[in-house]
Amino acid sequence: MAARVGRPIHRLIRLALVPALVAAPNAGVGQPWVARAGIAETRQLKIGGATVQVDFERGAMDLSTDALMRHIRAAAAAVTAYYGRFPAARARILVTPEEGGRHEGFGGMTWGAMDGYEGFTRLRVGEHATEADLRKDWVATHEMVHLAFPSMPEDQHWIEEGQATYIEPIARVMTGELSAQQVWGEMVRGMPKGEPQPGDEGLDRTHAWARTYWGGALFCLVADVEIREATHNRMGLRDALRAVVQAGGTIDQEWPLEKALKIGDKATGTKVLMRLYGAWREKPVEVNLPELWARLGVKMDADGKVTFNAKAPLAKVREAIAGKVTAPVRLRFVAAK
């Protein structure tokens, strides 16, 4: 989850998945960059012209520093693949062990313009988390996606969390960490949660968890498809968001949402983002998801198995949205002196 520039305002992501971390979700957030137990080790990750400092707070963990560093490196590579660069030239990650944390104990929060860094992420890792748990974890990638968009007012929190929810698995497909079947399966299961419920007043006025995360992700999916339809699949949401980053729209900046959307529309030569925002911001808009899946050629059977229809009208759009990168992402990490 993201936080506005210099101060945290949001709860831990998907609290149901990290119960061991919920007891004190705001512990240390007065000065989140401070390691309460001190720093045990520091590494530096070099990627795409950026430098990411990774500090490991003292504390017991079953996972080794090397294992956690490999996981963080994979997350950074996925974000770099999606945006074409790592969004923050100088960022910091503080890994905080959680005593007694269960295996699924991963949580995170990201701030902008914190203690001299464009972006700062605090990752909480359960003491007894394993490498198998790391392979299932999405939090590190989700948090790094937050670096690549300006900090929004509270009413537009949905675009921050929606983007991170939508982009995280797609970015990991691009680097081969996940399969397209896994990602589209999660979309089929998750996107209905983002549909408006009774009493909904649009994305800007409805702040329920499902509407914030999955409603924002649904906006991103529809925007991605419509941009690709309008440009004959030459461009997508990725191109719009890369343009926002190129224009300086990263987490250390506070912009009105319209500014970012207009930059994205200009980059793609469309008006999709502003048009969708105008329609969705203050009114409930329902998406015909069964029809959308059919057009994209995505089918899930009763056992949850996903298959693709290569002859579907938008099959090429589906393939363009979630496909592997053709060139490797160059990065390295070293122990800080």
C-alpha cells in the first residue's frame, strides 16, 4: 500500500493475508525510515540507472539475507520490465522481521520523499517465513509499483492501489515469474470484487476495500483494453503509465489525478483515461465481465483451470497485456561498504 508524501495514511494491504502483522500496523510509522532494532546489514541493488538501498533490520528470521535479496531483486526486475526503467532513481527498502510471524507474514507500506529518498518501502517479514512463502509473495512487487505514480488525495486512493493490484502480476509475467494462465485466472476470480455494490457512489466517493483495490484494478483493465482497441493494439496502459513516470510523476510528487491521466492520454493519442474517469468517478459503472472474458478469449472451468481461445476477437490484446519481455533486465547487487 502506498502512503502520501511524507506520512502514512493507509492500512496494511489485504489484511486477511497478514494477521500476524495487524496487531500493530502503525508501529514505527512516526519515523518509518528508522530501524527500531538497528541495521544488521545493508545491500545495494543497481538496476536501470537506479540505486536501491536495502537495509535489513536486526531480528530473528528463518530466511537468509541472500534469499530475501533475491526476492527483492526479482520484484525490482518485474517493475523495471513493466515501466522500462526503475521508477525512482534513489530508493530505500527497510526489511523488518516480525517476531513470531506466521509463514504468510508479509506486509508493506511505501512513502514518497522520505529522508532524502524519492521512495521508501518498509517490508515486514514473518520470523518463520520460508523460501516457499517468498515464491508466493506479491507484496514486494506491489509496493515497488507504488513508486511509479504520483501521490494522490485520499479520494483517489483507488488509482494507487488499483494500479498496484493490476500491474503486479502482469509485471511478473513479463519476467517469467508467473504464467499468463495464473494472471488471467486471478483476474477472473478477483475482478468481480471490484464491481459496484448497492449504495456505491463511484470510485472517488466509495472507499470500501474491494472497491479501492479491485475497483481500481477493474478501471485499469478496462482502460488497458480500450486503449489497445483504439490504437489497434499498438499501445496500452503500460505506455500511458510510462509517460507519467517520464514526466516526473513518481510517488515523491503530489499531483491532481487529472494531470496524470491527461499525460497518459496524450502519450497514447487517445482520450480513454479521462473519459473513463469522468464516467466512473462519481457514478457506479458495472462492467459486463463475462462478455469481456469471452472477447479476450479467457475461459475458466469449474476446477479453476484457465484456457485461452486464440480465435477470440481480442486474443491479440490479451497476449499483448500479459506477455514476457524480449530483452533481459540488467541488475546487480552488492554489499554496501
